[in-house]
Amino acid sequence: MENCIRSLLIGGEEVEILIIDDGSSDRTAEIADRLEKEHPGIVRAIHQINKGHGGAVNTGIENASGLYFKVVDSDDKVRASAYRSILDVLRRFSAVEGGETAAAEEEEEREEPIDLLISNFVYNKEDQNRHKVMEYRKCLPQNRVFDWTEARHFPVGKYILMHSVIFRTQMLRESGLRLPEHTFYVDNIYVFDPLPYVSRIYYLDVDFYYYFIGRDDQSVHESVMIKRLDQQARVNRNMIDYYTDPANVDRIGREPILKQYMFNYLEIITTITSVLAIRSGKPEHLQIRDEIWDYLKKKDENLWKKMRRRPLGMAMNSRNKAAMKAVSGCYLVAQRLFNFN
């Protein structure tokens, strides 16, 4: 964690660093308090009973005073040069909200805040000493403000993840985002639910976030995900609920590109739930797979039909042992290509 925080301190007084001690039983609280004393006005330690990753993010959003909000996991870090470039961009889009007025000479240089800044992130696979950059050059305009109408098709394997995004703080609050507590994999909800509230977007093509994976005890390690498949399924159901909620359908449907992107995202999360169940092969996990698809059908039968008839849907619903073995093999190939888990 301390290495992570030190990579963020480059932001100086422009950046508020909230360390959420989520009921940790190690030295997290001690280190957080020390860093707060060493960097007053920049680092702030917040202690709470354990609420899980979602609960920690919720607390961060509630307490943040900055115009923009970024989640950085304690075992990751950011790249200094990219960090400075991002601060330069955000400084430009920092016209004061809420009716307050900046100094006249600064006001001319500052523009209306953006809702979302997207940057690249790097998968660092520690156990294999290799990395892969997730960039969006062919999907998004660069170095200017745009909206969903200008976004292009996202190919398979390329998604906007938590590591890619910096949201406008007030927009997150206005979206009503509230992550489930004591649940893993809620980062998918974090980047899914606010998207219909995003209108002003900016993509900066820099490798900012370093996401370290490959440890056997990590939550995204395949064996751990299978053990926690019930929590993956909980997130999956949450996303189905959001996408099919009548209160959200109109907002999502205003932009065809956004609607298609969110459909694709929901499809891949449902695929992940299903393929992990297939990889396990245990009856209780295959039952979770079946329950997810039944739940989707119950919520929106037309959506279920659309997803079920696509290649991934047909593959994930197969009961044939040879077909399930083929699905498992394809998953291993994709795992190698895209460097996940």
C-alpha cells in the first residue's frame, strides 16, 4: 500500500488521497495514520468496520472533496509521467461547479468539467514477468471532448475497466451508484452503472495505471473466482437488474452505441460466470450458471433470447461434455491472449 500511495503523492496539493482502512487486521491503519501525519492536507486516513471492496469505494465517494474521483487498489500503482499528463488535462477541465467563480484570469483557461476521463492501463503479470497494455486508440477519439455518438465499436476483449476511468465525483453521486458490500468483483458495477449519466468524455492515450495480477491468492485468480462464484453471480444479477430496470432503459437507449456497449459488457460478464462454472465442472457451480440464465430470462425474455442465440450464449448453455471441454479450451486461449486472471 505504501508504494501505491507514494506513486500518487506526485499530485501534491492538487490531489486528495483517501486511504480507506476497511477494518484491516494488519498494519494498514498504522501506515495510513503515519502517512496522514507526514502529508497533512493531502493524505487522509478513514477507518471503518469491514465492508468489503464495494463498501470502501462507497466511503471514498461519500468523503471525496475533489472534482474528480479515481479508485486505486492498494497493490497497484500509477506511472509518474502519465499521472502528470492526466493532471494537466483535468486542470483544464476544472471550471468551478456550484455557482462559485474562479479568478478571472484562470476562468478563461478553464472549461466545463468532463464526466469521464479514460486512459490506458497495463496488465502486469508478476508470475510470468510480462505485461499487456489495454488501450482504446481505435475505439475513441483522442485529446478532445466527445460523447457516445463518436465512440466506435469495441472489439471482443476490449472493455472500459475500473483501471481505465476517472469519473466526475458529483456525477457519480447523481447517478445513485451504491456498490454492494462484502462482495468481490463489484468493480464491474462501478464502471457499468454510471455510463448512462456520462455525456462529456475525454480519452488520453497514456499508460497510467499498473494493474498487478498473477498472485495465487488474488481475487481475480481463476481458482479464487471459482470458489467465489456465488459473488460473481451476485454482481452478474445486479448488472442484469440495472440494464433491465424500466427506470434505466430510456436513459441507456438514448445512445445506440452506449446501449450496444453495455449489452456487450453484460454479455461478457454473463459469459465469465458461465465459463468459470464450466471450468469447475462441479454440479453446484453448473447450477449457478443455469440460475443466471434463468434469472436473465425472468427479467427480460427478449434480452435472454438475444443473448442466448449469439455464439457465446449457445456455447455457455451447452450440456454436452465435448462442447463444454471446447469452451474450457477456448477460455485458456483467450486467457493467454488477453492476459487476464
